[in-house]
Amino acid sequence: MIKFFRKIRQQLLTENPPAGRAGKFSKYLIYGIGEVVLIVIGILLALYLNNINSEQKSKLVEIELLSELKSNINSSIKSFERTLEWEREYLGYNLLILDYLDNKKPFDDRLLKPFATYFWTVSSNPISGGYTYLKSKGIDLITNDSLRKNLSVLFENEFLIIKEENQVWANNLQQNISYPYHVSHFRRYFLKDSISGDIEVAKPFNYNALIYDDKFKSINAEIISNRNWNINSLQDLIIKSEIVVKEIEDELKFLYDQK
């Protein structure tokens, strides 16, 4: 490009030669100005090309980060869905126990597995490695303002809330209340199953006393409340996560079209 401009300048000087000493001065002046102009054009062109190259690199980094974030969120959604299945199953056990005790039904084998698992907690584990890496590089690498805000809310608020609530439940209710009660009132053992192998079950030491044990009923009711909160929260979180995944997919399509 520079050679092209220099060739044009030389042609102009050749086709319009200046006359005399003043002409020679004009020739040198034109030549000098021409060189300056060429240098300026060269610098501007280099800056322009460098800027294009930087933008392309930034776009590739953004695409890579968004792809990783999408993968993290999809993995988290799968974790939430598994947790939902377990919570619904264990909630059914809690409700069955409460029904038996409130209605003073006699003990039968339907209670064996529920009595072994009624106090179990199920933790959700959001995957956030991609977002942690993004923060270390600078969250402004995500150029879409709305998407950047929604990613921040999802990872730093929504995911954090569900994780912390599960930890509080596990640490406070299970470790300090339900599990200590369980080991002092139930005996755990295992049944052989041809499909599942060993199945953990439990029997109360005194089922008739359990029917009138308000403390146990209260513990069970509290666990039911926690499970309902977790189920509702996970359902809501899955919807929010899927919305962000759709936003990422739209942004990735836009960025690929700009390449």
C-alpha cells in the first residue's frame, strides 16, 4: 500500500518537473511532504490492522469463555434436576411417615426405607469454574451488557443462595438435630436386593412410642418444609439457568456471524 502511494507521488513529480532553483526547492518540499504523508498513512494503516487483529483476538476469547459458561450452566442444570428427583423421592418418604404417625397406623415394611432416609439432605453443586476464570480475566470481556449482568446475577446470587441454604440445612438441621435423634431412636441395617444390592433400611426401637413423640413429628415436619423450599427453589433456578443458556446461544451466534 505504501509502495503504491510512493509510486503515484513519483509519477506526479516526473510528469510535472519543477523549473530552476525554486523549482528544485519545491521538488524537495513536495518530496518531503510526500514522505511525511506516507509515514502518517503507514502508521494509521498499521494501527488500523492492529486494532482489527486485537478485536478478532478478543472476540475469539469471548466465544471461548461463553462456550465454557454455557457448558458450566448446562452441567449445573443436570445437577439440579438430579437433586429434584431425590428431593421428591425423600419428600414422599417424609410425608408417608407423617401419615402413619398422625393416623396411628400400625408399623409395616413400607416404612423401612423411609425411616432410613427421612433425614438425608441432598446438596446441589453448581459448576462455576468458567465464571471464576472470567472474573480473573475481567468480566468486561463479555461485551453484551445485558448478558454480562445476567451471568453475574446467576453465578454470584442464584447459585450461591442455593448452595449456602443447602449447607445451612446440612450443618444445622441434619448434623445437630435430625441425625443425633435418629441414631438414638432407630437401628440401621441392610437388606439384600437382587437388582440394587444392599438397601439401607431402619426400624425404630419403639414404634408405638414414636407415634406419640412430638419431637420426632416436629423434626419430620421441619425437614418437609426444607424439602419443599429446595424443590421450589431448584425449579425456579432451572428456569432462570435455561434462560441464560438461551441468551448465551444467541450471543454466540451473533459473534460467529461477526467473524
